[in-house]
Amino acid sequence: FIRGHIIPEHKNPLNWILIRLYTPVIKISLKIRYLIVLLTIIAIGFAYPLYKKISWEFMPMLNEQTFMYMPVTPFGISADEAKNLTQLTDKIIASFPEVDTVFGKAGRAETATDPAPLSMIETIITFKPKEYWRPGMTYEKLMNEMEMKLKVPGLTNSWTYPIRGRIDMLLTGIRTPLGIKLYGDDINKLQEVATKIEKELQKMPESLSVFADRVAQGYFLNIDIKKEKLARYGLTTDDVETVIQTAVGGMPISTIYKGLERYPMLIRFPYDYRNNIEAIKNIVIPTPLNRGVLLKDIADVYYAEAPSVIKSEKGMKVVFIYITPQQNITPEEYVNKAKKVLANVHIPPGYFIEWAGQSQYLEHAKERLKFIVPLAVLIIFLLVYITFKDIKNTLIVMLSLPFAMLGGLWYIDYLNFNMSIAVVVGFLALLGVATETAIVMIVYLEEAVKKYLNLHGKIDDSHFKQAIHEGAALRVRPIMMTVSAILAGLIPLMYITGVGSEVMQRIAAPMIGGVVSAAVLTLIIVPSIYAIAKKWELKRKGLFA
């Protein structure tokens, strides 16, 4: 509850000062209202090339103030060599004065949810407080310096952040900010094309690191059953496979119960009869005539070299190419430049590439925004129309909103921010603030004009301008209070440096720039547009003298 004597609006000293400053502005704007509308349209027109100039990213890279260094080694590395490489890289990283702790591991933990091979090293790097860093050092410079010092033979580097890296791996299988998935049928051909793509992308100055999956080869025992020979003995493929499975892998024949525990009982050949290729060749396959035939007589048994790991997606084999762009390059910029480079790489028919990681998130987000943003604007339109129940005033509000967004675009460009989902959220919030202030301004303008019409029946040009001036002047202090409160609440966000500050700054930036242009919009542009539209309406109704 408010206590004491309330000072009338016209006697409030702050309001009196603001009105004295605003009066010449509103009088001049009403005289040149057509020029103001024209300049507004021109300014909005310049917003489009400004928008096209700003690059897109899904979300600003969240600086977790902790790095995750993830180099890979060639397949077939021994545990001792992996340990030595891990210790070497840990020692190099620990030599930086900004580093607090380093913890690296090679291989995977004893859990089914960690598929990392021994060839993949993961190192978590934490840092000292900023006051202990070298002057002028930033996280971006530090990552670049570490990349240069960690040029270890046999290692292909990649960089990410612990939380972001885990999310990327869970969603797309790509552990770097960007990646390419190469699809096809022949794993050897995929490896060949992936290596060419890797070499081309490594030449780009925008690439910090690029490496393609290496397909590890292993030796496998193949049993190629000859169906034409099976017919001579009255056998089927299933008959032979059942015997081989029983002899080598084992066939369950019963279950052993021990309290609540259950154990399957398997039967298979003794070890000496299945531990080498000659023993397997001499496995006896029973025939319907109660005669036996050796496996080598009805099948080719041999060792063959083949990939030990095969990735598949969409019913096709796939090879991943992992990409870490330079710190100042957005995924959209990198993909656009990389597509021009990859035009020189021949991809065979039936094979194709698909971008993953940040690029994939951005494409999906843009598809959703094509629906969400128009829906938000439609909801604003309906709410404004419900408020006024007048299409003229509704259109005045809606047509003036792009100018409010112009200030947000200018400020984003000034800060060198990229367009992202966080920035779009800030713009949607800005639309709400700009709509609210414009609605209140038009309500007061309508009331002022109605007051003159009720007194005189008609209104002439001088009284019309006076009514608009009086109605607009009543909104100066509330609008300036709104702008001041928003700026006081959001400007401090632009100076914080903690975890998550990047996202908060992207949300706040369009609102900071936008409320300034929204104030100009509400105090100057909305009265000018209203004066043009209302005068035309009054003339049409015969109420303008």
C-alpha cells in the first residue's frame, strides 16, 4: 500500500523534466510524420542485409572452464604404449602455468556403457583461477597453444568440453563439435573416401583438427559351405551350422538351479578338437545315412583378414570424420566453406555424406523455428486484436515491431555475436516488451483523441496534434522507467564470466539493444503512424474539421 500524499503526474519533478525534453521532439515528429515513417521503413530495410551478415550457430559454446582432450592412436596399440602416450601428453599439458590438474585415461572402464577402445585417450584438464594466468591469456589462446605443443607422432588430436562432449557422443556418436558421416556399402571404399576428405579438410585454415575413423583389421576364421556338395550327402546348411555351433560355441541342453540362481548347461567339443583350424576342418558332420563326412569335404575353412569393427546406421555401413573448427569459426561458416572444398572429392555413386554435430542441431532447430516464430507472432497479433478489437490499431502495433528488433540486431552485430537459439529467445522476449509499450501508448492516444471529440464533436488539425501530444506525454515517465529497469537488470549480465554466461549474454543482448529502439519506437514512431492512420479514419467518418 502507498502511504502519504501522492504527487499528481503534472507536478512530479522527474515527469516534468521528461515532458519538457519530450515536447519539442513529439511536436517535430508530428510535423514530419510522413518522413519519420519513410525513414523507419528504410531503417527496417537495412536490417535485412545486417541479418544476413550475422552467422548462425546452434548455441554458443558453453565454456565449462574445463577442457577434454581426446586424441586417438592407430588401432592395435599395446596397453603399455597407450600408457606411455597418456603420461607424455599429461606431462606436456601440466607444463602450462594455467593448468591446475590433469587426468588422462586410455581405453574403457569396466562397464558395458563405455565402448571406448584402447586407442582412444580421454584427458580432463582443469585450470587455476584467472588471476594466476599469464596476462592476455584466454581459453581460446590456451587451447591453440596446447594443440601446437601436443603434435605427438601417432596421435590425432581433438578438443571438446566434458559435458558438451558427452552430450554430443550420446546424440550423434560424434565426439567433436562437428563431424561428417560417410555412408556406403563397401567398408574399404568408405575408408578410402574418408581419408581423402580428411586430407582436404586439414588444408583449411579454419580447421583445428580433422581425422577420420581408421578401420582396424583382424583375422577371422571363415567357413564357406558348398551347397552343391551338401546335396550329395542329403544335408542342409542348417544341419552343418548346428553341428559347428555345438562343437565350437556350445549348445544349451539344460539349466542348473541353485536357489534363485540359474545357470545354463552347455555341451561342446573338448578343447583339443576345436582349438585350431585343422581340428575344425576335421569336425565330423553326421548324415541321414548314419555316415559321417568331414567339414573340409563340404566347406572351405580358411583365415581371412577383415575389419574388426564395423559401424552401421540407416541400414548402411558408415565411417565418421571428426572435425574441431578454430575457436572463432561458427559451424555454419565452417560447413559452407567445407562444402566448396569437398566439391573436389569424388564420392562414388551410392555413397553420400551427412553433416552431424552442431550443424545437425542447427538444421533441426531452424526447421522448428520456421513454425515457432510465426506462431509466436500470430499469438501476439491475436492478443493485440483482442485488446483493441480494432484492426487499425492492431496493425499499427504489428507493423512497428520490426523497428524494435532493429536495435537488437545492431547490438548483436556490435558485440560480434552469432545468431543462435539463445538470441532468438531474447528477440521473442523483446517482441513482448515492445508490444506491451506500444499498446499502452496507443490506449492513451485513443483516450486523448476521444476526449477532444466528446467536447467538440469534431476535431481540427491543431487540436488533433495537441491531443496526441498530451496522450504521448503521459507515457514518457512509465516508458523511461521500463527501459531503465530492463537495462539495469540486463547490463550486468554482459560483464559476468562464470559458467553459462555465454548463453545468458546471448539472451540479454537483443533485449538491451531492442529496448532502446523500442523506446524510440513508442515515443516517436508509434505516435507518428497513429497520427496518419487516425486522421485518415476521422476524415472518412467526417469527424475531422
